Amino acid sequence: MSEDSFSGRLKRYTNVASAVGGLMTRLFGDRYLGMTLDGPQHAEDLKETLGHLKGPLMKIAQILATVPDMLPPEYAAAFLELQSNAPPMGWPFVKRRMQTELGPGWQSYFRVFEPHASAAASLGQVHKAIDHEDRILACKLQYPEMGSAVEADLSQLKFILKSFEMYSKAIDTENLRLEIADRLREELDYLLEAQHMNLFRRMLSPFSFACVPEVIETLTTKRLLTMSWLEGDKLLTLMDSPQDLRNEVSSCLFRTWYYPLYHYGILHGDPHLGNYSWNSCGQLNLLDFGCIRIFQPSLIQGVLDLYQALQTNNQELAVHAYRIWGFTEIDKEMIDILNLWARFLYEPLLDDRIRPIDQSYSGHKGREVAGAVYEALKQRGGVKPPREFVFMDRAAVGLGSVFMHLRAQLNWHQLFEELIQGFSGPLLEKRQKKLLYP
């Protein structure tokens, strides 16, 4: 069956529309009939609905929850509780999928292929295998009809986002929708993810502490990604480890995330605990490369301009930076609002001392600042964030969350200054071109 068949898309569309439609109709009805909507309860109901649907729409909700200021606070809090614990597909599915991708004799490529999934997520699952050269492999299989599911869910995303705009005028969500749609479609292409993996292997080659899987090209297709298996402990298991180890892990993660961004303009857009592990040799394993964003060098210059503007209280430079980012209608009032969030986000990088990423270790301050920004934008009449803002901000928040879980205490300012030392837009552009078009 086609991965993007009309019948598959129609079935998913019908299921999603019927589940979400009642809740959204209530929102619209409350708006036009003058009824009072219980926002927190509606957010809980929507969370429960998306949780049962699983698949791409649940992943979309998780993304929405981690982009600051994008949702009313009660919806963001509810969506953050969604977990991607999708039950794995059984052995009959695995055999059919592997035969479709590698042919009837697919099992001859492996000495061992474990029938039970080692991990399962919203778009696919991973199986451990051993080939005839005794290499331990990870085979990432995409679930059936994911193309149909993604397109059906994206069609509902526009409806959901417009309902949020009706609920509150703080954010114009059009660029958010377009950016999520592009990145989610890219995640379906495992050949593209394989390219991203190879890019990161090259970019991070100067760091002996960073491990990126090796792609097995002959056993990789658009819906099957075969790579070397990286053994290690999930970062969540390190939460009670000695402080020195948690600091070391966090320092490695900080470098592996920021170095590609400021040396090549390439962002890993999904840094969360499940995408990394720590091996017995004291190395950080990077496990997932589905959400990668390549930026124009000028945007990276804008990010650093804003960093410098906050250091020196240079409002003129801040205006310049926000315009480079793509924000329009910038005036003093808007600068003050945007800087509320920027100062919170950049604060650890500006503070030259050993400290936690968040003094409270709870994320409470971040939620408080995001809520204040959201209310200020609502009073102002709203803002339309540029597409580039969406995953840049989401990734920074995701990274901070990992550091909070690990309770790391580092001099983030010195780490950051070391990575950006000697930065120039033209040099980044030269590196980026050499990497992407060797």
C-alpha cells in the first residue's frame, strides 16, 4: 500500500477530525455564543484527546508546548505532560516492512535481528541487529502510513492553531504552522536523516567526547535507517550521579549543541533527554537527527548581536538583531516585551560564574516569564514570530531542560565565549558552504 495513500489519509483525517472537532467546536461556540470557556479544563480535554490519538499530532503538541509564548500558559502546561510512549508494532509488521525496504531476502543481511523493538516513538521504532561482520546495528523502522498520518494531522493543525488565535490574540501562528509542517515532513525522510547524521559526524570530529552513529548506507532507505548501535546509559539515569559527572555530561552536551550552530549555522532542533546517552568511555552519544535546521549565516550573526546588545544594554543593536531575525514593526514597546524573554534565555550566558542553568531547578521562572511575555503581547495586539524563531527557541528551551534535570553547575558564560571566539559571518558562510557542497 502506498505510504501516502488516499484511503490511509482519509482514515486518519476522519479519526483526528472527529476526536478534535468536538473540542474545537466548543471553543468556537463559546467565542460566538458569548459563553465562558473554562480554559484549563479545555486544555486538559485537548491533551487527553491528543494523547489517545498518538502519532504525529501528539508530536506536534509537544513541539507547541516547548516553543515559548506560542500557546496560552494553561495549554502549554497541559501539552508538556504528553508522553510519546507509543506501543511498538509487532513482528508481522516488522517482517513486512523489512521485506518492503530490503527485499524478500532481507534476513540474509543479518546474523541476528531482534524481533522486539528496543525503543518506540511517535513515528517509528528501533530494532537491534548484528550483521555478518559482527557489527551491532540499530534499525529504525517507520510505521506504516506515516505520510498519510502526517498530512492528515497537519490539516488539523491549522484548525487548532486558529482556535488558539481566537482564544487569545497574542500570537499570529501562521509561521509556526509552516515551520512545523516542513520539519515534520522532513522527519519522514530517513535518507535525509542519514545525510544529517553524516554532517554531524564531520562537524563534531574535533570532539573526542562526541559519538555519532555511522550510517550503513547499503541497508538504509527512505523509511529504514540502519546505523551503528551506540551503547550507553540514558541521561535520565544519571540524575543521582556525582556532581562532577553531571557537570561533565552537561559540558559535553553544551559544546556538541552550540558548536554546529555557531561554526556552521546548523541547529539540532530536538535536544531532549531521550536523544542522548552516556557511554562507559565517558562519551556523549547523539542518537537522533530527524529535526535539523540550517540557517543563513546572517541569522547567526543576529543571534550574537542580541547577546552583545543585552551585555551592553545597546537598544539600537537589539533593534538591528530582531530585524535580522525577521521581526517586523519593531518599536520600543515591542523591544521591551521581546527582551523580557531574551534576557531570561541569555541570562546564564551573560553571568560569568559557576551556577545552575536555572537557579530554582524547576523551570518555574521560565514559565513565569513566558506568561508575562504572552500577556504583554496580548495587550499589545499580538506579534507574528518569524519562522526561524520557532525551532531556535524551542531547542534552547529543550537544552536548558536537560541541564535542569541533570542539576548541572557550570560557568555557562565561559563555555559560550570559548565557542564563539573569533566568530564572523563570512567565516561561518565559508565553513557552511564547504560542509554542504564539498
